[in-house]
Amino acid sequence: MDDNHIAEYTSDAIRTLDWQEHIRLRPGMYIGKLGKGKSSDDGIYVLIKEVVDNSIDEHMMGFGKVIDITVTEEGRVTIRDYGRGVPLDKVVDVVSKMNTGAKYDSKVFKKSVGLNGVGTKAVNALSQYFTIQAYRDGQTQSAEFERGVLVVNSDVTMSDEPNGTEVSFEPDDEVFGAYKFRLEYIVNLVKNYVYLNTGLTIMLNGVKYASRNGLKDLLNEQIGSEPLYPIIHLNGEDIEIAMTHSNQYGEEYHTYVNGQHTTQGGTHQLAFREAVAKVIREHYNKSFDLSDIRSGLIAAVSVKVEEPVFESQTKTKLGSKDMGPGGPTVRQFILDFLKKELDNFLHKNPDTTEILLKKIQSSERERKAIAGVKKIARERAKKANLHNKKLRDCRVHLDDKKGDRRSETSIFITEGDSASGSITKSRDVNTQAVFSLRGKPLNSFGLTQKVVYENEEFNLLQAALNIEDGLDNLRYDKVIIATDADVDGMHIRLLLMTFFLQFFPELVRKGHVYILQTPLFRVRNKKKTIYCYSEEERVSAINEIGKEAEITRFKGLGEISPDEFKYFIGEDIRLDKVYLGSKEKIENLLSFYMGKNTPDRQEFIIDNLVVEEDVVE
């Protein structure tokens, strides 16, 4: 290589970034993925959570029973708590100086969520407008920032407002683009907070949220199937558990640490799964298979850990092995609690004990009945994958690379040779895989798990995703259904969603399933091409390009050439996450949409029918 092309490594190449510059340069380190608000884990919701977490910590310390949250249509968020209020001489520092906070002192915030002194600094740096105002003992102090830069620092003045802190911010559109808050995601966030903090009231846009029964209320809200027995609700110091079983397949967990929703689980979830199986085995004095005990298990687990260690700044997975310095391990703590409380409950509630035993025995019978079918199906899946008949894998897996790269991966499930061919040629071979369906999948509504192994399509899809034993080994972060936007395509979507909801509901509940949006129209002239995903976008594109515009209507994915398809599955990919409302019972949904035709469904279709106007091309 020519030495002239090698950048010189001198002192000029070394620079120190201001705190806000570093956050803005590497936002993913602080808030995870960015997004524009379509997914519940997008960065704009993490900004809300970071601020509210501070208010929750105040409540957990015994200060402030109410938190007011307002979210405007324009995207401004205001959060007011009634805790002690930030010390007035530190109002600027706590939101603009890294490694500054009270939570390093565990005596003040013993079991806190935010320990790293980063949260509100990230919100400040990533907001085009940010203000903080503290009220403390009859005085107040405020500061205003723009993208992390202090623009107004007010003097301390007198105030008759109650103690507490108010933060307002608008996420920066330079970072997040044309974002939009979805209130349903914020409502779910708020509900989790109140379920985990009985006695706390949160007012969201004037609507009151509170809980009397903690995790029992949460499980009643979140449960996707009718429970087989009344929810078991156990409370102890630094631990709360709610659990039941249903007839759904798989396991479903909602886990929390110090009020933080650990969506990826961690040591506390692993400890619970191990402990509940051990206690049940010992209670019945039978060596049940672990999968039979856990099949259909739905549980919420909350623990309070001193100085918790999370595996990322976004705190979605607990890494702590111990409950705190000098304390028991998380594993031993949860096991000891369940050994006493769950065993006592089962002794005192023979009706529940009998139902639980029948459920385990039923799971055992089904497991044994399909054992032979499963063995044959696994061999068939191995052969199919070896010959690459159905799955065009991505290099992250073909190279056997593991770890955090799995979070980058996607798999497109599509139908037809033309569509799968276009996506295969257009994809990023490093992180995007393609699974090709042969025709319409079977309607699996009301069928047993045996069909997953007897049906070749379902068996191979399950093997490709690697979800037979749960989501821990899921090979792709995003499972993207890519079908035509016509009647047949919509039917395939419904059949795939029925399969996932029937046998792998957690895949949907954990937010891994998406629908690929593809353009309906291409509007272009010799100088410019605009792809349009709706009739409104088509009209706008015609107005922009003018009367000489050439308009093409895409009638199917197979019509879109690989050269064009690469624009739709690259950086500008449009995905709709499949969102299952917390009150929706899965069996009710499937019965309505996929059961026998009923007058109710016919009436629903008629009432919601939209006839698209003819398009002149």
C-alpha cells in the first residue's frame, strides 16, 4: 500500500469529546436502538423510562406517592414527581456531568434502578429541548438545555410548590428522525410501574393508574390464556411472585429487578425456573420431566437487589449472581423463598394442587405421544437444512458466530419462488436469512403440538428458528413475515400468526414478529424515483414529480426486481411489529379469526370493509 494513503497517527488524531458529543455520537451505547416509535423498545420510550426511573427510586425510598406524566401530540414529555427534589446547587450537574449522581451512595438509594449516573444525561444530550426544575423546601431552581448544551441557568427563587422534580424534553429529530410516540406503549410502561409499586399513583395525560394487588394484577392483565387455577401470589422481603398454568404451549415470564422490566430475563429468571421445578418435584415426590412442569407456566417475578449488575445500560438482563454484597446468591434466595412459601401454599390449597398435578400429567402424556414423531421430524429438518432446500441462512450463523451479533439478525418468511428469489438476491447475506414457504401453511387453530412435527413446513420453520425448547436459543432477533399485500398474502399472514400464537406465543409477546411493508407504487421520471407505501404517499409523489410522472402499481413481491428490493430491506426497511394488546386472550383471538365462520365475524368484516378506489396507472 502507498504510504501516502496511510493516515498519520499523531497527537492531532486524538481528541476528547464533550459528554454530550459522545452520547450523540454513540447513542446506542446509552439507550439501545433508536427507532421512530413503532416498537416499544425504541429509544424515545427509553428516554421516558430513564426519567421516570429516578422518580420511582424516590418513591421506593419513601418519598412521593404520585407521578404526573404528560405526553403531547407534538412529542413533548413532562414528568413531575413529588419526592425530595434534586438539591438546588446540583440541578445542572445531575443532568449534564457524567458520573454524577446520588446512587453511588447505596445508603441513600439502597436498591435503585439507575446506578451509573448516566440516564438523564442521555435524555438531555438526545433532546432538542430539555428542562429540569427542582422544588425543595420552599425554593426552586431550573435549567434549560438544547442538545445537552446549557442555555439558561436560573437563579434560586422562592416557591410554594410541593417538593419534587419536574423534567420536560423533546427528543431530537436530528437523532430520531420523524418520530411519534404511541400512547399504548407508554400505558404499558406505566402499568408495569404501578404493579411493581403498590401505593404509587401515576397520572398519564390525566388518566389514573394504580394497583392494589401488585404482580397478581399484572399477571391478570398480561396473561394470554385462561388460567387453569387461581393465580398463586407470594410476597416476601425483596421478592414477589405471581404464577399459574394455562393450556398454552411454552413458558411465559415477566421479570423485574428493582422495578426495572428485564425483558431478556437474567439470573433471577433462570433461578425461578430452576427453583419452581425443584419445589414441585419435591412436593409431589415425583421426578417429573422439567418440560412437563414448565409447559404452560406463566409467572411474574420481582426481586430487589442491592447494587444490581445489568448486562447493558438499557438494563434488560440481570447479570448479578448475588442479592448484594455479603448476601446470598440470587439462585439460593429464590429457591429458599419458594421452598417455604410455594410448598406451604400447595399444602393449604388441595384444589390447586390437584389441578396442577393433572396439568403436569397431561403435558407428560402429550410429550410421550409425540416422542417418535419428533425424532423423525428432527432428522428430516437436519437433512433439509443440509441440502439448503428451505432456508437461506445468514453468515452470522453459517460461520457459527455467537453472542451479541444475534441481535442484528433477521429472517424473512416468504412464499413463492419469485419473491424468495428477489429477497435472497437483495438481502444482506451477513445478517438476513430467508425461509421459503411452499404454498399456504396449514390452519393450525385447535390442533395439538403434534402438528408442528407432522407438518413439514411447520417443522422446518421451527427448526430454522430453533425455538423448540423456548426462546433462549432463538436464532434471529426479528422474524419478518414478507407476503404480498393482497387477499392471499393476508391469508398467509393470518395462518403464520395462528401458528406462532398457538404454539409459540412468547415469540409474539416478546416482540420478535414483524410484518414487512413493501411499496404499493413507484412514481418516477428521468431524474427521480419515489416509492410509495400508501395512496396518500402516491398522491404526494405525483405532486412532487409533476404530470410527466410514470406510475407503476406493484401487485406482488415477485414483480419487484432484486435491484429495487434492496432499497426496501436495507437501512430504510419499514417494519410493523406485531403488537398483542395486554388484555387480548390468545384463544379468543384465534377462535374469532381462524375458527368456523360465524355471524359475529361476518358482521365485523362488513363493518370494517374498506374498498380501495380504482387507481389509474
